[in-house]
Amino acid sequence: MSEQNRITIDVVSDVVCPWCFLGMKRLENALASLPDIKAEVHWRPFQLDPTIPPEGKERKAYMLAKFSDENRLKQVHANLVSLGAVEGISFDFDAITVAPNTLDAHRLIRWAAASGDGVQDKLARLLFSLYFEQGKNIGDHAVLVEAAREAGMDTAVVESLLATDADRDDVTNEIVTASRMGITGVPCFLLDGKYAVMGAQDSATLADAIRQVAAEKAAGEPTLN
């Protein structure tokens, strides 16, 4: 496979964003439809609410404060459940009791990038599933360590790092950089660092964008900004 058929996809997301979970599934489907294109996917941090304390907040009260209307919240959840079913996601919002701070989860995702091919992807998928399908508190270090173990990471190293401030500033700086780039919502898919696809677009739209970037790269043309 030539270098022209290889592209990098940076996925800016937060693991408590249901649209990011949908976006992950749709990206997987898009890439599966493009067997001639090799994509190197990197997960980049974003926090929907960095003000949540480390211990998290009671989710129902937190969500009601955001939406102000319980019926509206139920409608949003019902819509996401329907969309998720199409992508093979079993959203279980009733199982979620804690709205966590995701900074430590993003630190773990960062470390996963250095843990071997496919580990970061597997970890991101696990964290989405743990939160949205199983109602786990992904701000809890014990939950994060177990996720690291399942993804194939060195849990002793992870456990020791989580107890420190390792990479906390680096993750925070990445989030600030994303905001300076104009990313105010997630998911955002950055293709070869030049072309952005915003939101949880359907798989066909993502596939078309990836195909376009790959074709322009193969032709030696500048990618659209």
C-alpha cells in the first residue's frame, strides 16, 4: 500500500459524549468500507465540562440542571437509544449514576497510544461502553485500571501514574489547543491535520471525506481547509 493511501485521523472527543460514541462506530463503518485506505487513528482529548469535580456529580440532577425539562431529557435519550441501536450501541442512560470528570480517562487514553498498535482504539471503545452501556463511573481509578487491563496495558504502571499528576498539563493543553482551533463541539474528525469533519456524521459522509482526502493526497494536490 502506497503512502498516498495512508491518512491520519485525529478524533477529538470526550468519553462522556454520546455523539462521540456514535461517531466512533460510524468511523469504524466508514473505514471498513474503504479497504484500500489505511487510516491511522489517534484519539485526542476534549472535556464537555471540565468544572465537574474529581469525584463527579450525581448524574440525574446534573442532567436536569442542564436541560431544565425532564421530558426533553427523556426525548433526547430516546433519540440516542434509537440511533445507537442502528450502530450496535445499547445505550442505558438509566444505569448511569455519576457524571464524571474525564481528565483521568483522557490521561489513560494518552498513555494507551504508547502501549502498542490498536490499544488506544480498544481502550476508547471500552470506556465508551463502560459508561454508556454499563453505567460505570469512568472517573473512578479502579474502573480505569480495569479498562487498561482489558485493553492490554500494564496495569501496575497505569495505577502508579494515575496516583500522580503525570501528563495532566499536557492533556489540558491539548484541550486548550483544540478550542483555539475553533473546535467547540465534539466529535471532530481531523483528516491528515488539514480537513475537519464536525459532528457525528453518518458513515457514508465520513467515508466520502476520507476518500476525498486520500485521492487528493495521491494526486499531490493540497487538501481543502
